[in-house]
Amino acid sequence: MSRVTADSLKLTAEERAHSERLVALIRDEIEREGGWISFARFMELALYEPGLGYYSAGARKLGSGGDFVTAPELSPLFSRCLGNQCAEVLSTLGGGNILEIGAGSGLMAADMLNELEALDRLPERYQILEVSADLRERQLATLTERAPRHVARVTWLDELPAATSGVIAANEVLDALPTDRFRIRSGRVDALGVSWKNDRLDWSEAPADPMLERRVREIESSTGSVFAEGYTSEVNLRLDPWLRTLAGALVSGVMLLIDYGLPRRQYYRPERHDGTLLCHFRQRFHSDPFIYVGFQDIGAWVDFTAVAETATDAGLTVAGFTTQAHFLMGLGIEQHLKTAGERELVERVSLARQAMLLTLPGGMGERFKVIALARGVTQPLKGFSIRDLAASL
């Protein structure tokens, strides 16, 4: 994936008009709020505004023709391994459901259901919580094509169920939760938000509200270091209520959260002084959230220590934390490659390359982490059998 500048790729006239409508809506809100909104609010509008936001409108987002490629899009090996982990949990519970939060193109659901069928451990129901109407249509089409026997088992939800048992899975969801940003100025904490300047959206600082300031000071206390002048980063204030809601719905089972991120002490290291904000547009990445508004993904790395703290406080236990590479190895990705021995040479080589990309040190295999949060499941999970990094949280 390569870098992008404002001039390196162009929107079509139709796309530009769509983006301008969304920008105008954001500008109007800024004016109503007295000239400034938080970055979290901007991110919420840019990604989720009905009919206009990136995840709520019709742009193709995933896969080779989209803006980024997720692990399930890269290889079915990822979903087959994840299916193995789900099978272990469902077996321990004696049955249950799988609830996927934000199912993307539907490939992960389709490949997991096929793997679970092969393991004779299909869930009672496979539920998908999806906010995007066009992604729901794409998911149904993918499932109909790749897992037609299981379509009747799948249901789409508009809201989280009151109670569920089994597995809750979320791949690359946490990074898309709207996040606040901060900057240290003369020892104080400023909120880094958005204003309208010189006929465009731009960064603007304002004194942090008490909650943001408290969280930043808690991070300093937790890491044992004071942020330097100008230090800029993210604090996701929406993670806590989001995760508590999920925890409240999980009667028994395991929550598997997969995303790019770090434990807190690594996340807020002094050299990471510009934060972790990252935008994706047509297989390229950059750090300017104010271009291609409505047509680019915006995300930030996940503080997995915050995930663990909230989950524990909500009554869950941390059942494991590791890199994606070690997670897939623990679930037998190498064995899946061995069973491909009877396939055509080209397909075997392709699968080997996919496995390398999924587990590559310094790449996806290391940047992405997996955390398991459990209620009523005490059995060790295979995905964390190779290396469990929970102590680093």
C-alpha cells in the first residue's frame, strides 16, 4: 500500500459533488457549535452520516477494488483458523451463536461457516450487526455464492441483541470507532478538533473538556511518563461504552477482537509523538482526514490496555492477547497448508504466499493483535497457545 497526497488521485465529478454535500453538512454543524467540533464528532459524521458517510453510502470499500484489504479478503486461511477458534468455544459451551460486528464483504462469515460445517460445529445462528445497507446486500450476495447451504442460518441485526451466548467477533471494528485527539500545550491538555478555515476543514485546538483531560493524565500516570510539549495522540472515549454494551449482552462465551494496535506503554511511547491516525483511499494511505471526505476510511490504532481494563471492569476476563501471527499459528494455519498438498501447484503457492502475508513479522502478522474476553469460559484457548502476551497489557 502506497502513500497518497491530495493531488495524486482525483474524485469523479459525481464523487466530488457527494463529498461536497458531506463537507457542507459538517461545516454547518461546526457553525452551529460555535466554530469547533471534536475530532470524534467529525469522524462520526465522515464515516457514519446516513446516506453520505463512508460506511453509510455506496462506495466500494473492501478488497482489491476498494480502499483497503482486510485479512479475510486476503485469504480464506484467516477465516478458517478463526472458525477453529469459534468451534472450540462452541464445543466448550455445548452450542451457541456467533455474532459478527461489521461483517465487511461477508467473506469471513462465508468461510467461517464452511469451516464450522467441516468441523461439525455450526452455530445455532450466525448474526451480523451491520450499519451499512449496501454492505448488507454485498454480504448476502457473498454468502449466497460461497456458502449457499448456510444462508438460512444468517440473520442481520439493526441493534445488539439483549443477550447472546457463544462468540462475538469483530475484525477491524475498534479502529473505526470515532476517537478524540489531544495535543500538549505548555503542560496543559488541548483537544485537537476541527474548524472551518480558509474555505476548508482544518485542525483547531481548544481546551480539553474534563473527561479528556482526566483520561490523558491517567495515561501519563499509567505509563509513568509525562507527555512532552506538542505531543499529539488519540484517546478513544467511546471505547468504554461500546465495549460495556457488548459485555452486557454476552451471557456466556468469548469476545474476539482483532485490530491493529498496541499495549498502552508501546502506544504512547515518546517517538510516537504524532499519534496513529491513518486514512485509506484506493489502496493508498495518508494522514489527512480532510480530503476525500466520505470516500476514505479514517482510523486510529487501538490501545489494547484500555480494552482489557474496560472488559475486566465490566465483568469479563482476559482469556488471551497475542499477535495475529501467533494466533493463526496456534489455530493450525500450517496444518491448513499441509492439507492443500493435493491441490494444483499454482493454488498451493498462492496459499503459501497468503499465509506469509497474514503472519509476516513487521507486517500484518505483527501489527494486528487479537484479544479474547471471556465470560463463563475458563478453558485455555488454542489461539493463544503459542504465545500469550496478556502480561504486557
